[in-house]
Amino acid sequence: MINPTPRYFRKVNRKLLRNTYENKSFKLKFGSMGIQAIEYGFLTVRQIEAVRRTITSRLKRKGKVWIRAFPDYPRTSKPKEVRMGRGKGNISHWVCYIKPGRILFEAECKEVDRLKEALTFALRKFPFFTQIIMRNNKF
């Protein structure tokens, strides 16, 4: 599982998802195919791990996978049946905020059909709409 390094301030303010598109990581850099987000949302550590396991098991160690989404924002929650007030809750899990256009995963494999099949199976694991993109339309 992916966990970020300890930080000076453990709890941060909730980040707003504004009506903008991703302007940093919207191009493929490592692999020949990738998964790109179409909607806003956030990915938890468990969801990232589930997608990684799906892709690597479908590729059967014949390709390489790069994870471009890193969970670096803590989400807090209070225990059940606790009254209002008394401060912010403890950190429950870490998330990665996603904007439309962001590349989440990249993969490289010599067998293109196997790679495409692995990525289509991985699309089902995301809680928002995603699509498969290719580099320079080689295929």
C-alpha cells in the first residue's frame, strides 16, 4: 500500500475541486497507453492498489506499470455516535484529488491486445469515469 511520508501538519483543510482541467499531468510520459480521468473525484489508497493489482495480474509480468496518482491529502472522520463539536476527527485514510484530464496510470507492453484488455478491466475499479488513451495513435 502507498503511504505518504509524515508531515508537519497532519490534518489539512478540505481542498475545493473547482471547474478547471488538469494542466500538469495530462500527457503520457512513460508508457504507450494510459488511463485518463474524465470526471472530478478522488482516489483512495485501496482503489489505487486494486487498479495496480488488476493491471499487473492481467499483463502477467510481461509489461510495466507506472502509477501517476499519489495519495497525499489526509481525510478525517469522527467515530460513530460521537456528538458534534470537540474538534476535528482523526485521519481515516489518504486520498488523491483528481481533475478531468489527469493521467492516473500508464503501462507498456509488447502485446498490445493484452495491454488494452488489462486497462479495460482496470477501468471498472475507478469510482468516476475514465478512458484509455494511446501515445501518438501508433496502434
